[in-house]
Amino acid sequence: MPLYSTACPLPINRKIFRHRVSFSPTDLTGLSLWLKGDAGVTTSTVTPTYISQIVISGAGESTSNGTYVRSSGGNTTFYSGSNAIQGGGANWLLYDDSFGDTTYENTNSLEQNSWTEYNATGAPSAVNTTSSGTPYTGVTAWADQSGNSRDGTADNGYPALISNALNGKPAIEFNGADARITGSEPTTSLPVTVIIVAKHLADTEIGMMYEQFADGDNMAFYRWTSGGQLRIYNGIDLTGETIVPFSFKIFGAIINETDSEIYINGSFDNSGDSGDFTPSGNYYLAHWAGGDTYTNMQIAEVVVYNRAITTPERQQVEGYLNDKYTIY
């Protein structure tokens, strides 16, 4: 007689282990660009200089009052003698002029949201009431993690590395004045998917998050000044819901002519036609290259695919980002 019966096997005690399968944006095909604040960030200490009056020598862009400067926004009162500039009671922030143009900002703090910018090709010949600002960790480069070597560089001003911006993770802060990140062309045809973890820090500007720009055409994902709506533009504006600044969100855009889609924090927002420009040129973060306007914002992560990823794939990317940053 057998020692056991095959007709009635003994029950087996099974423990079910549930775990989340690790996901990375590189798991999906077509990854063109991947920037994240916790990897590949090159920094340098930047010490701004505050000044109350500047006298500029050398040629520049002349304005109606004869100063050799260019005003690009804001309502700060200033006057000019021959070549003297003075702000009424305000400080002037002198940025590093290693990029070719000296940049002056009317502000008392790097965190101030309203800026007035003046550029001049000549160096200041006299500076009064000079003081050093607070040093900060400036970002000089942001390495692409996609494997495609589309590394970003700070070519016009240094954004700041904020070490604990979101759920203990870092983000890159752009001052809305002259700081941007730019890199080589990531996509050359439609469709394109762009997913960004970002927070706008101002409510009075074109909140450009991501743009590809060349030859007067741009493919852009941004927050519009008037009304604050989230938009895709690729020849036609596709408008989404109003975005209140000052909090991080996961913004998603599938840019695909008449089948374009907008997502916010994993939820569908709007779909329709965003135009049919062929994407080309460098990418820009926090800068509208077509209008030379900068965005005051923080960006923690950028993921770009050279195709329209599927709904399950998009949910994987959004889930990875939400697990990491705990946004919704």
C-alpha cells in the first residue's frame, strides 16, 4: 500500500508575496531624453553681486531714453544721465558676464518672482554701492540619462540646484531672468511624448516648460500667461485646464497633430489639434526661445519619447514619477 494518496493530496501552505516591479523610463522604446535632478547634475558655486548704480561703457542696444540697455519687462522706474542707470530705491543684481553679455536684474533676492532685465555688450565702467549676494549652488550642466548623450548645459545663466525640493529629492530652479538649460535636438518627427515634473513659481509670465525651436518654428509645452492654462503648441494651441502655480505636478503631453493629448497628474485633461510642425532644433527648459522669455520655475525630471506612448506605458511612467516624488 502506498504511503500517500494521489487522489487527495495534502494541502500546501502558500504565502503570496506581492511586490511592485521596478520600472525605469529606459524600459520603453523610443526614449530620446531623460533628465532627473538626482543624477548627472554638474554644479559650481555662484556668488551674485548687488549694485545700486551702473555706468556702462561700450555699445549696446539703445532705448528711447538714450541708455545703452534693453528693457525686457517689469515696471521698475529708472533714469539715464549720459550712460548712467539707477533704480529708484532698488538694488541691481549683476550676473556673471562670462556668457558674453552682462546681465543686470532689479531684485533684492534670487527668490523674487518679478524681474526687470537689462543687457549691455559693454562692461560697467563705474559701479557704486556694491555688495556680494548669497552664494548658491549653480547648475552648469545636466547629463542626459537616456543613453543618447543629449546633455543639457546652462549657456545663458546658472539655474540653482535645490537639494530638497520635493519628497527629499532635488530639483533645478530657474530664476525667470536669464537661466535656462539647452541641449541637442531630441526629436525630428511627430509624434512626441513629453512628461515633466515641474512647479511654476510665478503667475505673471509665459511659463515655458519644454520647447524645441529652429527656424522660427517651435514645439512647446507651457503655461500661458493669460488665464494660466496649460498648452501644447506645434503650430496650433491646444489648451488645457488652468494651472495654479506654486505646487509640483506631473505634466504630460502627447504631441501628435490632430490626436494630441494633455494629462495632469495622471488624469486626462484635453485632446485635439496642436499643429503639424516638424520638430527640429535644440531643446530648451524654462525658456521660450521664440520670444526670448524665461520662466521662474523648478523642474525635477523630464522624460521625452520620439513616439506616442500607449496608455499603459504612460501610466507606467507617471506611476514611476509619482512613486518617486509623491505628488498625487
